[in-house]
Amino acid sequence: MRIYCITQAAYHASMNTSISTAAPARQVPPLLMLMTLAIGFVMAMIDVTAVNTALSDISVSLAVPLTGLVWVVDGYTLTFAALLMAGGALADRFGPKTVYQGGLSVFILGSVLCAVSPSGHALIAARLLQGVGAALFMPSSLSLLTHAYEDQATRARMLGTWSAIVGCSSAAGPLVGGLLVHEFGWRSVFWVNVPIGVVGIVLTQMLAPATARHARDLSMLSHVLGVVTLAALSFVLIEGPALGWTSSAVLMAAVVALAAAALLVRRERAGAHPLLPKALFETPAFAAANGVGFLINFAVFGQLFLLSLFIQQGGADALQTGVKLIPMMAAFAIGNLTSGRITARVGTRPPMMYGLLVGLGMALVMLFGLRPESPYWQLVTAAVLMNVAIGIAIPGMTATVMLVAGKLHANSAAAALNANRQIGALVGVAMMGTVMHMAPAWGMRLPLAFTLIAAAYAGALCLVYRYVKPARPRGV
């Protein structure tokens, strides 16, 4: 059960930091320390989900077209996913406390720029900066939390509680966003980050333990190639429907994406300091579980983007949209909590297999049964059942990655999984934007979108069936 708590926390944040010997932690109440180090992640999770409820208001206020709305969501994910592993490396080199506070500062600055944005382009640029901040503070938060508790039992308990807090904040994001937009306008979704972030910086300075630093190669060229690859791919997927798939700009971006990806793969194979240890890829289950993570986030965040706009096009305002999304988001937390007991009894493979199977079944139900005129209860019932099932599968996937990696490569493995999941979210939202461009009417958009979601869950199910072997969690 202990390994489940640790890996469940790894699902919500990268652990791309090495645990080094440090001075004894100050005697700080465990829950106070927990809240201090969860502030960054809670703020980011609420921001991610809350923004979806503000999309219609942003579109009207700044005259942002559909492609712009996709960039508003994906701009944050782009820099976050591309720089996540760099954030872990910087935390190793400069210390997680310094990088955590620096990341919060960058996120606050990005939030202010979002709140005062005079145009859609300015808002997208500020969202990119927010992603940079998140990539810095998220890997550091779990490292600081690990250093803060010397007692192993306390540490495991706090990691589990921390994971639950993050899950609840994600579920509450749509309601928080809806309330803020309804009462104060869409800019308040970003302004609220400022006092929360400042409190986080101050409390971290006062309470978080200092940890030892150690030199680590940053592989800057590899990180740059990763950023270029994702940026060019995002441009192709988001702008392709608007500019035309054969336009010179889209074709050029596709060439850049392919060239940068090829150079990155070549460098990783030949480099002395690759981003990921080569030993991780000797076990097919590692690559398969990362593929499952990509596909799950593709479906989950694509669904969130699609349903947010679907509910709002039906006449719901931001608050009503947030309320209607709550059960769908809370379903993931319910599935996560249920998965712990299942995994402890039967191992990691069955929750993944049956969770994805049920998720696929409900996606097919929505594909064939959901129509623009369908009542809300049909939508929410199918979505909740699907998301509970996927919520059960997610911790098993994370545990599989961590069991394959072992203690030696745990940090790098967790960072890779989190990065892959964010890339999946980026591509999923971009593909939903493509679907909405291709099909102007919701009668065609919904079937096309849920065809993609069902295909993603089917692909993930095949990966688990073929490459993930039965195994029970081992004690640490």
C-alpha cells in the first residue's frame, strides 16, 4: 500500500529530482507543511480547469476565434510539458526550494499578464509564461515534501493526503472558475493566483527545509529540441484547419517538427547524458505505460475542452458550466481513491484493463447515444461512469511505471510519465479544435470527437493487454 501512496502522488507531479542528504527538517506541523508545498500545484490545477469555464467570455471580450481559444488552453500545456524535465534538472542543480519559489514567481507574473491582457495574442503569450512557471515549481514541490518528513510512515501519509488535495482541487476547478467569472469576470480567474502564490512563496521561505544541491547535466540542446518539436506540432494541429493543411506555414511547421524530433531521438540515443536513462526502455512495459498515459490525457483533456464549449453553446453561463462539470471532474477523484484498495489486492494490471474497458464502453455509448438535444442527465451519467473507470486505471498505470523503474530511476520515470501525459493533453485539445473546425454543427462534432476518445481508450487497452504483465505492488 505504501508504494501506491508514493506512486499516486507521482501521477499528479513529476519527481525529476534526486533525494540528497540534507540537514534535519525544522519541526513544523505536518499539515501546515503539506499546505505550504501543495499551494503551487493546487493553484495550477484550479487554473487549468477553471480556464475552460471562461472560454466563451474570453472569446467575446477579446474577439478570440476558435483557434485562439485552443491556444489559450494549449499554450500553458506546451511550455509546461516541454520544460518539465528541465525544471527537475534545475531543482537538482540549484536546490528545490529556490526553484520552487522561482517557479511560483514566474507563475504569478504570468497570471498578472493574463489578467491585464489587451488581446488574444497577449493572453496566449502570458499563458506560455504560466507554463514555464509551472514546469519549475511542480517537480520541486514533491522533492521538498519528501525532505520535510523524516519519518517514513508520516511521509507516506502526507504524500497520500497531498495527492487527495490535488485531486479535489482539480475537481473543484470548474466551480471555482464559474463563480469567479460569474461574479467578477474572466480576468479574475488569473488575478486570484496572485495572493495565493505570494502566500506560497512566503510560507516556503519560512517553513520549507533547505536541501543539498548536486551537479547535473542539463542537456540544454535536448530540451530546446523538445520545445521546438512540441511548438511546431502544436502549430500544425491548431492552425492546420484554419490556414489549410497544405498552406506554406503549416507545411513548414510540419517539417520543423519532424526534423527537431529526429535530431532529438538521435541525440538521446548517442548522448552521454540523455534526458532519460536508456535502461528504462529495456522493459516494454515502461514505454507501454507511458503510451497509456499519453492516450488517457488525450481523451480526458480533449473531452473537458469539448464538453465545456458544448455546455456553453447550449446557453449556460460560466457558473452554470462549472456546476455541470463538477460531477464529471469529481469522478476522477472517486476512481483514484477506489483504485488504491483494488491495486493493493490484485496488482496493477486488472485496474488498468477493466478501467480502460469500461471507459471504452462508455465512450462508445456517448458516440452512438449523445446528441445535441440529449438531456443533461444522459451526458453526466455516461461521463461520470467513464471518468470513474479511467480514474481507477490511472494509479495502476503510474504504479506500473514506478515498479519498472525501481528506486534507481524513479525520479526520471515519474518525470517522463508526467511529461507524456501533458503532451497527450496538448494534442487532445488541439485535435478537438480540429474536429470543431471540420464539423461546424454539433450533430457531427460530438460523434467525431467521441470516435477519437474511444480510439484513444482502445489503443491504451491494447497496450496494457500486450505489454503490461500481471504484478503485485512491492513494499519499498
